[in-house]
Amino acid sequence: MSGFPALPAGWLAGLRARLDRPPAQPRLPLRWRGHAIGSVEPQWVAGLHAAAPTTVPLLRPAMDPAGPGYLVDGADLTTALQVLADAMRAAGRAHAWRDEQLAVAGEDGAVLGSIERAAVRPLGIATRAVHLLGQAGSGHWIQQRALDKPTDPGLWDTLMGGMVPARDAVAEALQRETWEEAGLRLDQLEDLQRGGAVLSRGPAGEVAGGYVVEVIDWYRARVPDGVAPVNQDGEVAQFRLVGDAELVRMLVADEFTLEAAGVFAAAAA
């Protein structure tokens, strides 16, 4: 499927730099039973220990043949991370609580457990997201994020973009999120296909000590004439159908989330 406009080379170079930024402060690996599952700022850990002393034995410094780091101590990773996330929440060191579990994987991609979504960024745990680009005629359906969203409120996004929870495979998340955000069933769409994946790494501005590591699986499809998205979950302010020139203008003006811009750039490549 074609139809994505060319994007300015200078803007693309800047976008690539923003999609792969180093931590604002030094970070050390976070491990569980020999598996690297994330990273943390030592000063953030010290602050958490001071605010929530019960976390001292749960998240403690440890030496590893690969070097220094921090150890999540617990026989069951999900249980240990839930106790840690609850303590982070009580100490005001977690993001907006969602009661949603995200998968926690080792370096080989094998899932080892899960964690509350609000706690992933300070612990540098990698997440997975799914986005859908929707073309219609010569235009592109985009959505504006609700103004009360805890992350990137009011910015523009792809037709659909959401996290992949621990309970779902990517394909299941694509189906569910497309309905919840856009009110569309996948069998209503034409030429649905996977486009690829975008990696985003960088400091998370919405929470102290946070670092984003996210793989974004993206898909594209054609929305048939006469079919329009309608939000179902209250997390979208509005949808717009924009042409190439307006899409490029909005991207260059940084009116989109960083993740959405990365997906559009990948589609235009």
C-alpha cells in the first residue's frame, strides 16, 4: 500500500535522534534471577528506599559477572514487582495507575512475568505498543488524544495507538484497541497489513527517573469510503481526515506524539 508523502530530510534526521536518546542520568541494569529486565537510576532507588523502607530488601544493589546493578528479589517476578509497584504508588513515585499488567521479558524476549503499567518507566522495563495507520481516498485518518490523558494530552496520533497488555498478543491488542479507540472492526478495513516495527528509547518526562524503551508494531489499512472512526472509550478528543500537505505540516510542527511521528516516518520510507 502506498500513498504516504515524502518527509523533509532534516526533520527525519532530528526525529531519528529523538527516537533514540540516552538517559538523562546514569542507569544501572535491573535484574531478576540472572535476567536483565530493565534499568534504574541509583539516585532514584535511594529516594525510593528513603520514602518506602520496605523496598530496601526487594530492590537492592547486587554484583553480577557483567557488572553492578540492582536485583529484584523474589521467587515469583510478578508478585515481587506488584509489591514494588504498590510501594512506588504509595510513595508518589509511579505514573498514573491503570490496573493494567504489561509483560516483563528478558533479553531473549521470553516473558518472565508482568507489572502494573504505572511502574514500568522508572524501572526502565521495555514495553510493546501497536499502531494502525488508516488511509481513506487520498487522505489519512488521525486522532487527537483526549485532553485528560496522563501522557501527551491533546497531541495528535495515528488512527489507533495503544499499549499491548500482558494478556494479549500483538494481533489481539490491534483488534481490541481498534474497536475501543476508533469503533472499527478489522474486517471493515481493506488491505490490512503489518508495516514493521519502530524502536523508541529516551527519558520519560512524565515521571521522575523514567526511561522509555518501547517497540511499536505498526499496521496500515484502508478505511472504506463512507466509514468513519467513532471513539468508544473516551480517550480520543476528535478524529480528522487530512491530506498529505496537512499531515506533513503537522508532523514538522511536532503536533504528533513522538511514537506516531516515528510510525509515519517508517511508512514514508
